[in-house]
Amino acid sequence: MTKIWELDFYSRPILDENNKKLWEVLICETPTDSKQSFDSLFKYSQFCSNQSVNSLWLQQEIEKAIAQAGVAPKKIRFFRRQMNNMIVKACEDLGIPPAPSRRTYALERWLSQRLDEFYPNQPGYDAAAAKSASVQYPPLNATPLPDAVRGDKGDKWAFVSLEASAFEEMNEWDIAFGEAFPLSLTGMTPDTKIPGLIIFSSRALPLAGWMSGLELAFLKFEGGSRPIVRLETGASDSWILASLTDPKMLAEAKGFEEAKQKAQQVHFLAIQSNPESQSFAGFWLLKEEKF
């Protein structure tokens, strides 16, 4: 099966002999199976001098990674918006679709691991630069869903939860559109309660099909005078998935957000035609990351 890859190309907290930051490309496989282990994923890394930072160098490194892996990925996800043009050009010149995405959970774990364990042991490590390594973007205003998938008054919503152990069998569920990741990435216990939102809609399949092309990242409750549940997609897109006018739903949405905190920000979005259905039009395991 052709894999999805995750890529980051950016400066690291390491100075070269000229006191300039070293750059590095990190490429890793996206784990889409709930039972995959982090250690089994394909990974590729290469440092780059700041004079060599361009799309051609990056393209050559992606080619080397493909040679090592033995197969090209069907798309390459990346979260770092300020590197958009360079990454997009390198991917497109190789005929690989680039996918701006915050669904880069394995890459985030690898980056975090390297910041804690690998970079501090390298010659030229700069502790001050390491403290400013994270990327913080202000949230954009959420926009309404397109008319074609906005749903109708017959749609229902339900906040639910499943124990982490239940996702061990996710590969066997009947799901038309969706994506998982191994909860072993988070190190949570099997009895951890994972919160989720289920949408019941007569147009479940078209809605799930549309969402499958969006690079789903996470759901987030947003309070205020017009409380909503936001659906975050791509590198920066934000949609109003639900407007919360009912006090009961508002209380449940607050509970959902609190449960996310206890589950290391892991949660899920599911779409079914009705509550009695034994199959899912869509099911995505999600995780809110700090980009």
C-alpha cells in the first residue's frame, strides 16, 4: 500500500562553525493503522547548511528518501506554513501532491523527541534557540460549512466517549472514509476515556466524502457570545461544525473539551446515517497539537 509521508524542513537549535543555524529535513511515514508502532515507521533525516536552503536541495533529499523507502508516497503532509512555497515546489517538481496539514502527529512526536534527546547532544547545540523552536499561529475566524454539506434540520449531534482500548479493533470497523493513528504515540493507558462527536445525517456519505479531502486536524469548543464547535483542517482552515444554542449541548461541549485535556488532546469525529447503523460513513481519530 502506498504510504503518506510527513515532512519538516527548518532550522534547528544547532550552530555550525560559522555560527549559523543548521537546517534539517525530517521525513517520516504517517501511521494510519491503529496498531502501528512509532519505531516501525519509515524515517529519514539530513542536515543542511543555511547556504544550501532551497527547493532543489529539498527535492534531492526527498528523492534519496524515496530510494531508501523503495516507493514514493502518495502525498506529503507538512505543517510549517512559512516553508509552504519551498516544500510545495519540491513536491510538485517530483510529481507528489503536497498537503498542508496539521495531521502530522508522528512528525510532532519525532521532533519533540529530537529536541529533548538528540539535538542537545550535538556539537554547536544552542539552548536559547531550542526554547523558541515551536510555531505559534493565531487562530483564524471559523467560516460556515459549504452549502452542499451543511446538513439540514434533521441532523443530530451526540457527544460520546470510548475507552482507548476500543481503538485496537478500529481496523475491523466498517468505515467508508476515515483515518486512525496508533494511540501508542501518546503513551496513554487502555482505560483512558477518549471523547468524540458523532453526527447523524441522512447525507452522511456525501458529508464524510467531503471531509475526507480536507486533512482533518482537530475539533475545538469555542465559547463566547456565539459558542461553536470548530473543525480545524489543512494548515490553517477553520469551519463552524456546530452552533451551540441549546444549553444541554453547550454543557456537553464544555465537558468534551475537558475530557480532551485528560486524554492528551486525543478525540474523534464520527458520521453515521442514524444511531442504529452498524457502519460509519466517516470516522477520524484526531489530536490537537500546539503548532
